[in-house]
Amino acid sequence: MQHKKKALIEALEKTLGVVTDACELVNINRCTYYRYYNEDNEFKEIVDSIQDIALDFAESKLNEQIDVGNVTAIIFYLKTKGKKRGYIEKSEIEHSGNAFENVTIEFKK
């Protein structure tokens, strides 16, 4: 893998996968990043694994907030991970026309 790609991967690790910030660190254009990503399978694989690490990091921060009793974090977690247990939002909409009477809309992520 060429030098610029290696430098970009290191920058992506430092920025937790934020493309704009990583490109600025190594002074390359975002278009170049996307060309590398779309044309080089090895580069793509490495970048995807960095994105997984960033997601793990965000989930760990969410868990920290849950541990300290952050109600918003708890609700978010239940809405996204607790759907099987009924933690979903439903809204009922009444319509006065003939198309439908009562509709239940489930918001899914």
C-alpha cells in the first residue's frame, strides 16, 4: 500500500473515521479518499474496520451515560435495542377522509 494511503489510514484512526478531518491531516482531497475507498479493496477493508472501532467507542460512551443514570441515554438505548421488549414509539393518526380511519405508525431506525 502506498505511503499516502498508509498516512490516511493513520489519520482515520486518530479521527475515529471522520473522513474530512483525516483528509485535512494528510492534506489530500476527499475525492482522493473516495477513489481509494472504491478502487482498493484492502484500503476499504481497513477503513471499514476503523468505522467499527468508532462505533464501539460511541457505544461505550453511551453505556457510560447509562451507568450514571442519564435518562436520555437510557431512553435512546431502549428505543434502539429494546424493541423486542416493546420499547418502540407508536403514533395513532386519525383521518377524516375515506382512505383510512386509524393508522399506527412505528418509528424504526
